[in-house]
Amino acid sequence: MKSFADLIAHNEDFEQHLEKCVYERMQNLLNDKQLLEIYQRFGGQIFRRSSVLYGLDEFLKSNGVRGDTCLEIGTCNGLTAVVLARYFKHVYSIDVMPSTIKRQIVVQMGLDNITFLDAADNAEKAKLIKSIDFDFAFMDGDHANDTDLDWALVKKCKRVLIHEAWKHQPPVWKLVKSLPKDQVKYGAFNMALWVSK
């Protein structure tokens, strides 16, 4: 059993870690004019569950990620598509969970290089993905249930950014750990970039 002093020390460490995380997320928002404008227009709730505040932009930039067409699986509110659109001529973002706000954001921000595709189920998602020619993919769908399916659909492009690459998402962690180590770069918050050689 831990002593009272150990519990207090652990709590202080946790509080410092939490404070640092909140500070970093706020800095990512405040230092990004586009995201800050979205925040001001639509509020903070839409940033919940989005990786844009966890260093996505810097990770893409520092790894030289660019291309013609990006396919994103898992749209949520469309914020990652907004960031990805900075690096690609066109972004197709597909999801089986409908959201109306993603289209409002893109219209309000005047972005014309993002297409949102809504699929009724995984079969329709697969059919849509097979109809798109893309040179980069961002996997951020249903990590618990669809990791293997999504991987099978996107690995052909040979450049895939995978979200939730940590032990708390066993299917994703297993996938990332199965890839050749020299082809994977980790960064941002639980991101893994696979580039086939």
C-alpha cells in the first residue's frame, strides 16, 4: 500500500502533467489562425475527440507529408480534414457516423478542396474507398472494430497516418507493431506514420 506522501507526490505529478497537456492544447489552438477562427465561430465542443489540438499539423509538417489526394477514414466534425487540406490538393473524408457541422465548417471557412462522404455501413465505405485514387491515408475510424478492415482498404497507397497508436487501443497497437520498425515514425499524440520503402 502506498504511503500518504507517495499519493500526494503522485497526485502532484499528475496535476503537473495535466496542466502541461492543457497548456499545449491551448497553444496549438491559439497559434493556429484557422482553428482559432473555427473555435470562435462554432465553439469548443466541436474540438472534443479531435486530434488537431494534439500536434497533427506540426507532425505532418515535420515529416514532409504532402500529396495530391488524401483519404481520411473517420471524419467526426471535419477538423482533421481542415488541417489535412493544407497539405493535399484534395481530401476525401469518409465516415459511417453522420455529422452536419462538418459541412458548415468547410463552407464557413471557404474551403473547396474537401469532400465529405457519408457511408451507411462498412460495405458502402469500402465501395467508396475503392473508387478513389489516393496517395495518402489517415486512419481514424472505429479503432476497436474496424482497424483491420480500414488497413486493408488503405495500405495500397503506401503512406498511412494511423491515429490511436498506443496500448490502450489493442487492434491499432497490434497493427502498428506488426509493421517494419524502420518504416514507422511516432509523434504528435499517439500517431504513427507508416511509409513503405
